[in-house]
Amino acid sequence: MAGYYFEDFEPGKVFDHEVRRTVTEADNMMFSCMTMNTQPLHIDAEFSKDSIYGQQIVNSMFTLALVVGIQVTELTLGTTLGNLGMTDVSFPRPTFHGDTIHARTTILEKRISKSRNDSGIVIFCHEGFNQKDELVATVKRTALMSVRPVAESEVS
């Protein structure tokens, strides 16, 4: 698998992800419509002109999904068994159309599963930043991660 196994994660380790993603108006509109979020700040340019932002803002759930998603190819592709929870979600600044988001992941904690012998629990802190390096999103994510499979030659 491309992703890290439970054993590969060490608390305190920081990953600055190289993948960046520029958010478009189409991204925001499609995500808002797909999730039935009819908040005018996301889908109505005229309404948004008179808001405190003076323009449309990107759906915060899209920003959150993007920040968590950016790390997948590098860290957890094929080795995540499931998300167990997300806490401490915050959006210190809005994301706007045209912002380019990059992310950082810090490993907070890990422990072997008490109920499964094929997995462990890792707590990640994902942070998203815009092109000005301003923090736009943060989340603490708890995930069930695969342990490294025992090679067949080790079993015999």
C-alpha cells in the first residue's frame, strides 16, 4: 500500500504536504448543491456582495474535506480502515474562490486497538492554509489504521 501503516506514525511527527489545490467557484457551487447547502453566502454572488466579506465564501465543509483529503495520497492511501471521529474543527478565516490551499498534518497520538489485532488508532491534526499561509481550517481526526501485515515467510 502507498499509505503509512500504524507502526510508521510517531507522535510529534509533522508532514508538510506538497500537493496544493486552488479552489474554484465551480468547486464551491457543486459541493454546496451536492450537499443541499443553500446558504446564500456560498451560492448567491449578489447576496454575498453585501455580506461582511463582500464576496462569496467557500463552503466550510468543502474546505474541511479538502484539507483532510490532501494528505491521503502521502499518508493514508489504502491503510485507513475508517474514520472514528473528528473534533476540534475550526475555521479561523474564510476560504474564497481562487485561494490555493495547502495542508500540514501532525501526529498527535497513537495506540494499538483494544478490540482488534489488525489495527491501531492514530489521532491526526490536519491544518489547512491559504496562499498567504493564513490558517483557514483545522481538525483533530481519529482514524483506525492497518498494522503492517506479517510477511508469509515470517509466519512459517
